[in-house]
Amino acid sequence: MACTTWTEVISYWCDGDAGFNMKNKWFGAPPSVDEEIRTKFSDLVEKALNNELLDWEDDPDGAFALLVLLDQFPRTLFKGTAKAFAGEARALRIAKMFIGPNAKWNHKDRSFAEKQFVYLPLEHHENKESQELSVKLYEEFVEDYKGTENEWIAAACLKYAIVHKELIDQFGRYPHRNAALGRTNTTEEEEFLANIPAKYRF
């Protein structure tokens, strides 16, 4: 059955054990999870991508749910296509509602599971300043959860933030996306894509 509320989005994506979700839902999920997301959330994703659900931006929970609909679920539903990245601009704008001097809400008030997804639109942004802020936030994330059962998850998030920043520092964009977005590879990008180092295979 299709879901219709931001509570359902947050509950589906963030409830339960973070370690289990890290390995079985958030990253490298099996096809069964992809299909579950398609069944439950396709309608909401389309509305979010069409700049609907504007009233959700007036509530911190609604705004967080939009981040998931815009920045996470399209990567599952539209893998390998330009539409996988179509929600990123709105997601970045909403992420800044939790981060920075003009924030409406404090990202520190979100749960452990939620924080990493507030920061991810910065990591996904092909912009050096966003990358620097992403790494800074994930460094704080690690410090905040040092000595807890979730420390390893925070450390993994920081590791990926760093390698994303390295790519933007080197190329100014993510070469992995070029084919889906119809962008022509540079010679340097061609060489990179022909033999991608293991740490950049994501």
C-alpha cells in the first residue's frame, strides 16, 4: 500500500537498529528493499520531485522526510538515469534549513539515524564549499558518537564524505554521473572511469 505521510517515511527509513539498516537498507540494499520503496513511496517521490508537498517544509519532520524522498529514494527508483539526481537541488535547499546561520531548525536535534541524511545533500553537491562543510559535519558526527555502538557507522559516513570531497577536488564533479546526465567525459575522467580505484566504487 502506498504511504502518504511524512511519519511513514521517517518510520520506514530510520526506525530500528542503525547497524542493521546501514547494511540492509541504507547502502547496498537487496532488490526486495528497492521494490518495497517503489511500492510504498513512488507516489510521494514524484510529488516531491514535482515541487509539491510544500507544506512539509514548514515542519522539521516534514522537511526531513522530504530529504529522504528527494535525495535517497530517487537513487533507488531511478538508478542509472538523470532522474536519480533530479531532487538534489531542492534537497540541498532543505538541508540548509537544518544547517548554517540561516537554519530554521538545529540538525543536532535530529536522531542519530536522521543526522547523516541531513548532511548527505551536501556530500552529493558538486561544489567544493559544500564538500568542505560535509566533511566538517561528519567529523563532528564522529566526535558526537565516539564510544557508542554507532561510532563505526559515523566513521563510515566520514570516510565516504572524504572520498566524495576528493573527487570534487580533482574533477569538480562526479565522473560516475556523466553518462546518466549526458555529460562528455574529459580525458582525465575517461582514464579514471576505465580503472576506478576501489575506494571510489560507490
